[in-house]
Amino acid sequence: MPEYRGRVRFRIRPFPLEVLRGEAAPRDILEQEWWLAAIQEPDAQFAPYQGDDWPTTTLPAFAAVWCAAQQSEDLAHTYDLRIRQAFFAESRNIGRRETLLTLAEEVGLDMAAFVRVFESDAPRTAVLGEQRVGKEQYHVRGTPTLMLANGARLRPPIAFPVMRERKVVAVGALPCCGQGCLDATRALVEQALESR
């Protein structure tokens, strides 16, 4: 993202699958996909979730990132990544208020302002509104979905699993890994810039 500052605005929009499917981050499915993320980004610290404190909802995490964005778009990106690291590498329950507050403090958010907004109805309303726009206007059905502002979809350079009855039965070809995925993502962004 820093490489494209001033040329491209990357906007991460919330799309809580639990609203669409009625189920928060399904442990049985994610545990099958953890390894796939790890081989595509070997420098990231993916670790299977340990313990019984699996999040029953991810809506508070989406709401918390929205609150961070009210302070700074850059801080919101940092906070979003920190939440993902907490869940995917540290087995922390990102559905819990206290976890999200600790992470917000770690990234340097103004805590008084953050808590004031986080405890209001505004974040949840905004997140559910974004989810509706994704579903109804852009026809998003899953994540990750990468698209341009005009709704044109881009195919991120990742291997997607094929699921049947909540089981991974196949995986598409691994298009890249590590630095190669960064290069492929840069090429995708450059192609999108050329086509506008």
C-alpha cells in the first residue's frame, strides 16, 4: 500500500459473512484453510487456533476497525492487520471487547475517542450498511473480493479451496507464494491503473 500512496486509494470494506450466512468464522472450515494461507505467505506467522475461546462473532472486530478509521485511514489499516494477526497467529478471540481494546491501544489509537465511538450504535450500523452495499450493489458472496470503485472485479493471486459439505476437497493451483504474490499483486494493480 505505501508504494501506491497518492496513486491508488486502497479501501478495505467490511463484509461480515456471519450476516450473510448466519455463522461467524466457522472453525471447522478455517482449520482446513490455515495451511493454505501459510504456504502462500511463508513470512507471516500463521498458527492454528489453540484453545476453546473461538470467536462466536466477528462483528465487533469489523466495528472496531470502522472506529479506527474515524481517527485515521492509515491507523485503521494498521489496526485491521493487527486484529488479523491476533486471530490467525496468536489465537486471540477478536469477538471480545477487551481483546479489541488491547489491540487498539497497541497500535496507538486515541483510546478515549475510540471507546466513545465503539460504545455507540454508529459502528455496527455502518458495518451492516457496508455489508448490504457489498451484497446488493456489488454482488459480493465471499471474501476476499477485490474490486475497483466501478465494481469491476479483480482476481487476487491466491489459491482458492473447493468446498463440499464443509470440507476442502480440492485447491486451485497455487499462483504464487511470498514475494511472488507481492509481485503478482503489483502487476494486478498496475493493470487496473492502465485500464482506467
